[in-house]
Amino acid sequence: MVIDAVVPARNEEPTVGGVVEACRHCAYVRRVVVVDDGSTDGTGDAASAAGAAVVRRDGEGGSKAHAMEAGVDATDADAILFVDADCLGLTASHLDDICRPFVDGRAVMSLGWFDYGLWNPLVLRFAPTTGERIIPRWVWDAVPPAKRDGYTIEVRINEVIAEARLPTTARVMPGVTHRTKRDKLGRRKGVRETWRMFWKLAGIPLRGAVRWRTYWFYLRGLTVER
């Protein structure tokens, strides 16, 4: 099975090179595609210098889902390892651990969570919004184009997996964190944008756009690995 890494990135020059390096040295990854989603800094150049193929999206406001879509369109891989460009402390070993349950056939979707310390046991059972995950290409294709929008894309991927009653594995990536919106945008704007993102995610089940029982289906198929 051919696996490519797709990294959506918007103004992530400080970290994208390290993320690409981790992806390139993952034992299961053939190549790395970084989607420069209208960045105004040197994100694309940093990604290219680190060895990634770079796809540029210009003239749009930026959308994580659309950037992921552009990355998938740029590869013919059987499976996609999605990785966020703002990760800190990420190594190839972390990505190997995410890919292994999928490659071994124990999971159709395998996830990696940031390290939240004492909160990890609780976080691992949340509806996953993590950007570090591997799925077969058909799962991405099963998300209707109308639902491929912004930060809600991970919830939509979860929906495909859960409604089909497919197995998922999740694990903590020890020592891995990320640059927050406060780091990127400053304290005031960063807090505002963080809350806006959380409310948008929370609004999906509240609006009835995803059935509440979908989360139950997800939990029934979840295995937490260490």
C-alpha cells in the first residue's frame, strides 16, 4: 500500500521544515506534499528546502479542508497521512507509531494526539479533532464535497468512519505540542480565533449536522494504544 503525507500549511514557516523532515523519515511514507495555503511568509520555500513537493493555493482566504483536498488531489497514494504544519517535537517515530496499526490492519483510521500530560486519558476519548491521522483514500472521497469546509473537516472524516462502524486506534505522541493561535496571532486575536474555532466545531452536533449517536459508534470502535 502506498502512503503519502499531506501537510496543509498557512504561514507556518517556523515549523513546517521540521514537520516535513519527520514525514520524510517515516518508514511508511513514500513522499510528502505540503499545500501552501496562501501563506504570506516563507512557508512554501521552507517546505521545499526540507524536501517536500509544494502545491500552492493563492487568491483564497485559506481553508484547511480545501488545502487537504488539494494535497489529496496531488497524489495517487492508496492512503493519506495528514499532518499539521505547526507541530513541535514531532519525529518520524511518532508517525511510524500512528501508521503501524493502519498498515497492520488493526484500524481503518489511526490517530495521534498532542501530549496533554495528566489530561491524556480523557483527551484520548474525545471526538478527535487532531490533524495527525492516517486514512485510506476512499474515506476522504466519501466525505461529500459540500462538507469539506475549514476546521470541521476532521469531524466529517470521523463521521464516515463511525457511521460505517470501522475500527479506530488513538495514541498520545509523547512530547509533541504545537504553535497555538496565540503564538501565531498574538494574545488577543489568538484567543478570539481559538474560541471561534471551538464554537464552530461544537456547533456541528448542536445544529444536528452530525448525529449524536455517531460519537457512540466512534467510541465503540476505538482502541487506545500505548
